[in-house]
Amino acid sequence: RKEVEQDPGPFNVPEGATVAFNCTYSNSASQSFFWYRQDCRKEPKLLMSVYSSGNEDGRFTAQLNRASQYISLLIRDSKLSDSATYLCVVNDNQGGKLIFGQGTELSVKP
Amino acid sequence: GAGVSQSPSNKVTEKGKDVELRCDPISGHTALYWYRQSLGQGLEFLIYFQGNSAPDKSGLPSDRFSAERTGGSVSTLTIQRTQQEDSAVYLCASSSSGYEQFFGPGTRLTVL
């Protein structure tokens, strides 16, 4: 079983749609959780951290369920510029390595 | 301010040759990480430096791979006797807090 699992997609959605990505992780002791965004042939960039209480940044909402070891990302009113690969990322201990999911590809069409 | 920089941006080499990849972290960042991303694969961790020491090198795939960091700054990743399966994008990241990691643009390595 992979340490971090995501649906690879691709998700093809029209502009303005709401899209949700899900991710599960295997290590119940994992401490930090993130969503990164990676554009084609570019480096990953932090989109947002994920907290148990849920957190929102504009059109983006992230949620963590520790009991189910499940992380989600919701994108509302999707824009063409949201087209990218979204990476679910887990850190098992502060300061250490990041463990990446395979990524979910999103394509937003006009 | 300057971000993480890596050189070269692209490297084409012949099987069996040695290659050296360089990473310049963000100034003041004590933690430095190497990852690689192969076609169709996710990002996989290679090695982590805190200062000049490497507390976690568990991701290095074989003894052909080595890395060092000097002066708590620049790091080099060396791959000896390259094989075709070493072809990938090698990404470096740095962090001041051990929490958010900032990635460089990567070195695209092609082994012919």
C-alpha cells in the first residue's frame, strides 16, 4: 500500500465548477499535512497547509480527518488558471522528509 | 529575495558517466532536501540535511548516489556510473522551520 494515495484523475471540469480531491495516508502518526500545486514542468509550490479544524483560503478549502486518515481539498468557482496537478503531501515528523501522493491532474475548460 | 536555485537546469549524459548536481538553498535555511521525480512517478525523497549533517539518507536508491553539504549552504548530489533508470527531474528544497519546504526549479537529467 502506498503511503499517500490519491485519485490520479484527470479531472476535466468547466469554469465555475466545484471540484473535490481526496487523499488517504497510511501512517497514523503523521504530523503535518499539505496540498502542493505543480504546474507542467515546474516545481511544486505550497498551496495550503491542512488542519483538523479545516481551513479556507479564498476559493480553496482543506480538511483533515485524522480518525479516517483522510485529507480533502475543495476548489470552488474553478478558474482556467487552476489547471495543474494537485499533490497531497504528508510529513511524518517535523523537519523531515515530505511524502508525496502521485498527484491529481485538474484541467479546467472554458 | 532569491529562491532555491539549481544547476544545471538540464543535463544529458551517457550511461556510465558520473554527474554532479548543485543546489543553492534560500539564504539562512538550515534544512535542505533532495527529491526526484521520474516520468509517471510521484516525487520521492532522497536525502535530508540539517546544517552539514544528513540525519536521513534513507531514500538514496543505491551506493552510486551520494550527497554533501558544505558551509551549511550549497549542496551537491553526485550520481556515479549513471544508468538509464536514473533519468528524472532532481528537485532540491530548503526550509527554515522544517515545516514549509521551498523547491528549486529542478535539474532534468537524461541518461542515454
